[in-house]
Amino acid sequence: MPIAVNTMDTHEDNNYFDENPDSTRVYSPCRLRCPVHVDVPGYVTAIAEGRFTDALEIILDRNPLPAVCGRICLRPCEDGCRRCNLDDPLAIAALKRSAADFGAYPIERPDAIRREKVAVVGSGPAGLTVAYDLAKFGFKVTLFEDKPKLGGMLRYGIPNYRLPDSALDKDIDYILSLGIEVKTDVRVGTDITLDELREQYNAVVITAGLQASRALPIPGADFGQVLAALPFLEAAASREPIAIGKRVVVVGGGNVAMDVARTARRLGATDVTLVCLESPEEMPASEHEVEEAQLEGITVNCSWGPREVVGNVGVVGLKVARCLSVFDADKRFAPTFDEREIKQFAADTVIFATGQGADVGDIGVELTPRGGIKADPDTLHTSIEDVYAAGDVVSGPTKVIDAIAAGHRASASVIRDLAGDASLLDDLNEEATTLGEVPELMQTKLEPRRRVQMERLEFYDAVRSFDEIEVGYTEYEAAREAQRCLGCTTGARLSREKCASCLTCIRVCPHQAPHMRMGGFLYFDPEACIACGACASQCPAQAITLEGHSEEEMSRRVEIALADAGPETILSFACAGTTELPYVRGDVRTLTVSCLLRASERLVLETLESGAKRVIFAGCAESTCRYPYARQLVHTRADKIRAALTELGMQDRFEVVGEVEEEDTVHLR
């Protein structure tokens, strides 16, 4: 999606969001950094309120692999988090995992069943995304996979200590529930030709990925104990016995090389050395992957290039030369070496993780010089009209989330071509802009809150098995971490038709988000608003709403909470910062909200009219309050509610509690 630069001056006389419904969309920085533009503030807010199923449904709208991406995504969204300049970025990926861990996957049904049939070749992230989109639209989809199980490199290339099969299967089972047909152990080009597929299906989408490892043309590379990265990882994933000895040298500096080295450690190697051309600053591997490999006892040697695998019948070592540079002046790969500085690493096995290539063979479509499939970058059409291609087989090695984005683009093209519906493709092409950094004035008013650390296996235990290293958040930890979110772009929305220009919002806002402009117009600065709701709760004209916090949604949640309610049912609106409630006898239902300011007078009356015997406001302690300045406003709102109920003779049906004594409490979580 094209990205436009945010120039706030162009909107200074307008309400930035509501008064420009046809203008460029405004996304939070985290959402714009995500290649598939998942509504991060939306699902994080839901988790902060304990609504994990709602959070999961928000994620699935854009990303069909939340359990996968919650574990292995390289997290470009977190690089854009506006908390980066305050303390720590929000744990966005980990929260996505929490939504998949604790939320219930929905039961999807296509709006209509169509007669068109589509074949999807390959079941990696791109192929699964294509199948998901097309099946939701109503096409009859068949997935072809040349391995025994679905998942592609997600299953056979990423070790279980990072991505357990159970997590992958959870996402795949959900996708297949849409009625997708599966044919495994079928290789297109061998077991069935592309022409045969074209005869049986209205369109074919090839998402074969990069299944081949590239070897280095150096002496000794053909020895028996010289292995390639991808076959090695696949054998390990398939639980096949692999004899590698105690000393292993891995060649490569990317994430695949890290996976190979850490897998070798778990297979019994006690001396694992990684050798790469790049300097530490140039290594393509993620910084945290390198750190974890080193913590597991793997030695990383940078700026060395392999010159010869030393041995006779068996491998005894790898000879390397000092690498002086990896790229030339034009940033092209052209390593240079100092052959006078040579050393040798002892090894029983050498494993090359030095690049991946396509392995599609001569299936009939035009290929690139490097053996990938040539496709139009916008529509992903290949040289054959009804054949499309997406993912790494087109782009070369990318991140999982990029493959998902490519899958969306391919499916959007298929839907446009077969059904004449270009809405999904138009959505992908629509421009969006984002917010700048948190203003300095606002930074001084936000209390630093460190990231909630996830429990994980100790490294000396982790290397003994393929058990998942990161244990995951508990529901309580996930909610606490989600409450660190600044709610970017989910803040105040103004209806000018209702606004009386009373300036109440300016007086109560702690971050100076609302401003008065020439002509008496109010303007809300989205860079300063963190959706606390102070202005909306105090607006006498009810001219202010919060994005993502509608009265209709709150009413729906009340209806769900009061399902099967009896005459003694009590509904407690609990602040997300609340960890304890006073002990109350009877049937108590709890509805967690980001702040009690979300519960309006009308909503309380509606709750009582819907059958609740009593309504409780459960406030949070000052130490856990997300919006400390809102606490007094909550009491002000409570006074208004009491006054309204007193006039109706219902004053005994509402109560406010908060900061209660320990002996009077019970734990919510």
C-alpha cells in the first residue's frame, strides 16, 4: 500500500478524522508498519478489556495466521510503536499470540457459494492466505501440497522450539473449516501438470515458496557430512535420525542459519560454530535471534568466508579467510577476502545456510533468471492469463507477514478477474498516512511503564529438547501489557452539528488534544489524544465519541453479559486496571472496560432495564490506573448516575467501589 507523508497543516481547520471521510486513511504507526495493516489498536484494546475472542476476530480480518505470526513474526509493527520514545514498544506480536491462545476461533461461512473453482499450489503462508480469502468469498478451493502435511516452510523449515506444530495446526484447521479441499503428496509438474490443473480449475495460484538450498562451489562441498540447511531442518522437523557428530560448523548469517545452529545444538552437538561473511552490524539475522543463539552456547564468528571443506573420507574442518567487505560501492554482493589471514574450524559436520532458491521446474510459466516465477508486481499475473503466483517464489526470501500480504494481493486479483469485484484490490491500493511521535508536552505527562516480560525456558533447559522456548503470556499478563497501549488513532471524534463550543473538552483534557481554531471550530490533535475518554464523558452536548468505543458496542457487551440473567444478577463494570473486587453475594457478571468513563449514564440505565438487579462500578487502584487523571471524572459521572437513579427511586441499585481493603476482596484473575 502506498504511504503518504502526514502533513498536519493541511488539516488544521478540520476535525482530522470525521470531517474528511473521503481523505487519505489515517492508521496508527504500528498498523501502517504491518504489511497487512492489521487493526493493532483495535485488538490490543480488546485484550486490555479481556475480550480475547473479539481481539482474535479483529486480527483474522487481515491475518489468517495469528498463532503463527504471534510467535515468529519479525515485528515491524513494534518498530513503529509510539512508546519507543517513552520506554519499551508494546509487545504487539506476543499479544497477537495471546488472542490466538485464549480466544475462540469463529465459525466462518461464505456469504455465497460460487461455481468457480481455484487451485492453490503450495500451502505456506502465501498459499494458506490465498485459499482463505477465496474460500471466504465463496470460491471452491483446492490446496495442493507436495509434502505429507500442510504448512510448507512453516512446518518443515521453522523448528518447533519457535513454532510448535500445535500452533500451526490451530491456524490451518481454522482455514480449512471454510470447506477447502486438500491434496497432499502431490507435486505439480510431476504428479499433475499445470495444463491439467487449468483444464479442471478456473484459475491457478502458485505459491510454491523457496524449497531449494544453495550450495557454495568450494573444494570439499560434496563430502557426505556437508549438508544443506533446508533438507536438514526438514529432516529434524520430520523426526528423522540425523548423525551430525559433536562439532558442527554452520555457514551463513541469516535467520535460517540461526535455526540450523540452534537445531544442531538440540540434536546433540556440543560445539556449534557459526561462520558468516558479514560483520555483526551487517548480519541479516534478527538481533534477538543472534542473542538467543549465543545464549545457547553457539559461537558466532563474523567476517569470515568459507574457502574449503577440509577432509578426506569424512569432514575434519572448514577453512576460512578473512572477509574484508561483502558488497561493492553499488551495494551489489561482491565479497573480497584477505587470503593471508586464514584459519580453520574443527568440524564433524558442515551445514550451509547460504541462500534459498525456487524449485518449480519447467512447469510452463515464464521464470526469472534466478529460477523464480515472473509475475506482474501489482496483479501477480504470470505469463499465462489464468495462472497467478505469489510469495517467495516471486519476490525471493521475505518475512512470513510479507508472504501473507502477497497472498492477499493474489486473491484480490483472482476475485476481480473471476467475479468482477475489485473492492479488495482497491482496498490494498488505497493510500494511508500515520501519526508522528508523541509530542514532548505529552511525554512529560505519561508515566513510563515497562514491558511485561514473558516467561520462557531457561537456555540450559531449552537446548535439551524442541519444546517451545517462549511460554506465552497468561490472560492477566496479556491484559496488563495491552493496557500500556496509547490508543493511537482511537481517540476523540467530534460532531460539529452537536458541538456547542462550550470548551469543556479543552478544560478537562490532560494532554491538550482539543484546540480552538479560527471561526470557533474545535480541532482534536490525534498525535496528543490517547483515547482516555475524559472529553467524551464530560461533553454536555454528547458531541464527542471515541473511535472503537461506541455505545452500540457497549450495549452488545451488556446484552451478552446478561444472557440468562436471573432476578439476582449483578453486573459489575470493572476498570481494566482492577485486579480485585469486593465480595458480593449472588450472580455477579463482570464486564471489563478500559476505563469506567466508557460506561455512560444511559448505559447504566439500560443495564438495569435489561434485568440486572444492581450495577457496580469497580474502580482501580492508583498504582494500576491507566488514566490517573480520569479517576475524579469517574466519581463525577457516578454522582450524575446516582442523582438520576434517585429521581427514579432506584438509588440502591448502583454502587461504586475501589481501592478496597484486602480482607474484603476476592481475586478476579
